[in-house]
Amino acid sequence: MAALQFKELGNAKFKEGKYQDAVDAYTQAIATDETQVAFYGNRAAALMGLKKFDDALADCKKANSIDPKFARAYIRAAKCYSQRGMIAEAKKQLNECLNVDANCAEATKEMTTLIAIEDDLKKAQELLNKDDYDRAGYFVDRVSPHCPDAPEVLVMRADLLIGRGKYDDAASICWALLAKDRHNPDLMYLRGKALLYGGSTDQAIKHFQEALRADPDHTRARESFKLVKAMEKAKTAGNDAFKEGDCETAIQAYTDCLAMDPRNTTYNATIYCNRAAAKMKDKQYISALEDCDAALELSATYTKAVTRKGDCLLQLERFEDAVREFEKATQMEPDSNDFRKRLNNAKLELKKSLRKNYYKILDVAKDADDTDIKKAYKRAALKYHPDKWGQATEEEIERAEKTFKDIGEAYSLLSDPMKRRRYDAGQDLEEIEQGGGRG
């Protein structure tokens, strides 16, 4: 088969979208006649269809080395460069084409497109530097069809993914690009940012440090490194104060930490949960519950926040709600013996709440000693003794008599160590009087 016949076969395959078959046909044409620039130009087009831009670019350069006036090779070379985001090199190829043919409409049109791409890339990066992801996304989307395989655009895509909360996807893109350019500070920084917001703080710090080693003047890496170190310092201060029982200092340290980087949702969920623990220790149960809800708003599957919320609800005597939270925790981690025990305890507290609350009747704490119980009994009995209600209405007298009876019942039970133990274990009065159930 003659060279021209191979070329015609390649053209037919190209039109069918069978680019590899087209490449094979053009390769046979070139093997038959290595001097025809059109063969290289056509093979370059087929290689571009296969996204083999380096090979296509080599064919374009070969064609122009044979015939420096072959304008189409310059245009295709420019497209190869632009696909990879190498705008300056692409513009250089188009200038070569316009030197050959100043009136080349296609080259002029491509040059206009490249100038727009260059401007969009600049605007996108400026906006990403300001964490303005919505507006940056507009420009990245405009550029992507023209240079989808450009590392610069892929880096911007990774940055956008971080802004949209898709941290694992962003980290994967950066990792793939780092395989080809291990010491790129922008990639190290972005992967660190993705790891940070994905919950891997220690790994993030290492990536920021690597970025700064590669480029000590990398502003975003330096700022992120300083920020995360400040957050870690505040968190540690809160943890230390909590361990020492200084709840007020712990709460303030956690509050300071939360103000530093609102976008770091995974980290902040932990801080909200820590602050909730400090507030619980300080008996600020309602405020602690709000912090648990804030943590779960940021991380719905954060089991520690779920169980801490359950503990808050128990303290607030919202027993049915507490049971629901511990049930949720056991569904999240079915193998957790701790969660099952806490669920059973919440159910027990719910059962106990449906009985008469003798501690509440005497107005004493659940850990009150015998002396406190006796004093509370005398005080309550004196207040509700029938002799005190002689001038009251019939309804008031009836209510006072009932209360007086409950006070006596409460004292009888709580002053008896055995009965009190059974009551605290969840038995109701009837079970206790019968001596059955758990002892």
C-alpha cells in the first residue's frame, strides 16, 4: 500500500473516532515516506484525540522542522501546550504561526482564547488565595474545557474540592500530582490543607513544614502552619486546665480555639465536645448540651458527641431523649460494650423516673448522707404537717396530706440502707416492700 493510501485510511479512521487505528495508519504512511509534513500533522491530531499530548507535540515539531511554514503544526502544538496549561509556550507557537501567515484566522482566534485563559487562571488563583471558592470556581470552570489536563488547573480543582468539603478527593488529586513533582510546595500545602480539614492534623503539619522547606516564602503554607499550631496550643491549654479541674480556664481556651478557623469542622467538632465536657464538670448542663449539638452539626457521626449528649440529657433528667442518644450510639458502634452499658443505664434511669422520686420529695441530692436525709425529712414534715393547714381550703388540705404521706414514705425508704440500695438500683416501692428483684 502506498503512503497516500495509508494516509487516506488514517483519515477515515480519524473521522470514525478510532484514533489509535488512525495513528497506526499514519505511522505506516510515515514509514513509507518520512518527508511529508501532513503525515506528522495528521498523526499529531490523532494523538491529541488519545490525549497523548507529548507525542503529538513531538510530531508537530518534527513537521515544522521539515517545513517551517506549515502553519497547522504550530496551531496543534499550541493546543498541546494549552491542554497542559503551558500558556506562554502555546502563545509562542501561535506567534510562530502568525509570522508565517499574519492573516491566519484560526491562530488569531486561538490567541484570543489563550489570553482569556491566562486572565481567568490569574483571577481564579487570586480568589483561591482569599478562600473565595464560589467565585474562583466560576473561573476554573471556564478554563477547564481548554486545559483539563493542566497540573495548574488540577491543583485549583483540588483547592476547590477542599473549599467544598471533599477532602479525600482533594488529597488524592494532590497525591497523584506529587508522584510526578514531589517537592512542589503548592501541592504539599494543598494536600496538607486537605488532610487538616479531613481530620489528620499531625500529617497536615508535616505537609506544611515540607512546603515551607521547599519554599520558605510560601505565604499560605506559613499562615496555615501558624494557625494550626495556635489551635493546637489553645486545645492543649484547655485539656490541661480540664485535667486540673479549672473548668473556667478550660472553657475559655476551647472558646478561643473555636474562633480561629471556623472552616475546620472536624477539628472544631472535637473542641465543641471538649468544651461540653468542661461545662458538664461545671454543672452547666444546658450549655453543654448546646455544645454537643454544635459538634454533631459539624460531624453527625461523631459518637463521642452523641454519648456526651446522652450524658447531658441524663443530668437534665430528659431520660427518654437520653435513651434515644445512646441507642443511636450503639447503632453506630454495635460492638461497643461501653455504649450498651450506658444505654442500659439510661433505660434504668428512665424506669426510675417513672416512679416517685423520693430524693426530690425530700429535696435532697442522690448522694445525700443519713444526716442530710433526716434534716430534710424534719423540715419537710414540719412544713406539710396537717396541723399547719387547718385554715387552708379543702383542696389545699388534701394536697398537703398527700405530700405529707409521700414525705413519710420517702424517709422510711431512704433511711433504710437496704431499701435505699434497691431503690437506687431501679426497683419500685412494691418490689422493695416484697423484698424481690435485684438486691
